Amino acid sequence: MRDAFIAKGHDAVSCDLLPTERPGPHIQGDVLEILDDGWDLMIAHPPCTRLCNSGVRWLAERNLWEEMRDAGNFFNYLLTADIPKIAVENPIPHKYAVEVIGRIYDQLIQPWQFGHDETKATCLWLKDLRRLGTTRLVVGRKPRIHKMPPSLERSKLRSITFQGIANAMADQWGNRRNSPSGS
């Protein structure tokens, strides 16, 4: 994501608790410590493990309700940050997560709408950003992400943003005409 914006000439920085896997501007640390640093756009990818449909069965079975509420509160903190333009990305949330978040997503996108032959439903919660427009439809879609076998790398591999989606965000949100009002 960061690199797609940099390629379009923007100042962009990634932030994660983990080190960056690609060279470039990166803050390794807690995003909550830098939210008030004057950003004009944030594209957030909060952990989805306790919020998404694929993990809902474990909430009661493993008594993970408090972890789910904490994840939902963190999600809301990002969504309501004092940053003019925000996109929060996550898979389809289960009904308990929607109760904590307080609203359903603004848009659901798929990689096959952006030049990839795969399916991976991705939801976007938007603040002062237009819905992302499709860039290149692909036929012959595969559910590769959904069918990944268990492994130590599975959650990391499932969380990777498709390049076509990152490019579309940089193209469509990286300019002054990206807000709903056109300002």
C-alpha cells in the first residue's frame, strides 16, 4: 500500500508492530502513538482475527468475547481518528463485531475487480473518501485465499493486500478529487 502511494509521488509511511518487509519509510510501533501527527489520509488494516466471519465460531467455544470487544474498540479508534480521510480495511465482519463497531462497511470489493483472478471479499469503512472504482474485471476467479491449508504463514499470507487494489487506492484517493464533495 505504502509503495503504491510513493510510486504516485506521495509522502507515505507504513506503521506496524512488525518490521517492514520492503525497504521504505516505516514506523515500527503502536499506531496509536502517531495518529495525531497530522496525517491527511490513513488506510488502516487492523487485525481481523476476532472480528471476521471466519473466526466467529471460536468466540463462544474459547470464550474470546473480551478479545473481540477489544478488537472492535481498536477498530473504532482508527475509524474515528482525527484524520480528514480514512479507509479501514477488513474482511466481512460477523454480527457481534458489527454491534461493537456500530456500523456496517461502506463498500465490499474483490481482487477480481482490480486485475487479479482471485476472490477475497474485502470490506472498506470510509470517511470522506469515494467508493473505490473497479479498474479491471477478471473472469475465471479462484478462491485460493479461502482454500489455503493451515500453516505458520497462513494468517500473514491471507492478510496481504493485492497490488491492483493498492494501485487503485493510490490512483483514486491520492488526489484532491477523492473526497465525496470533490474538495
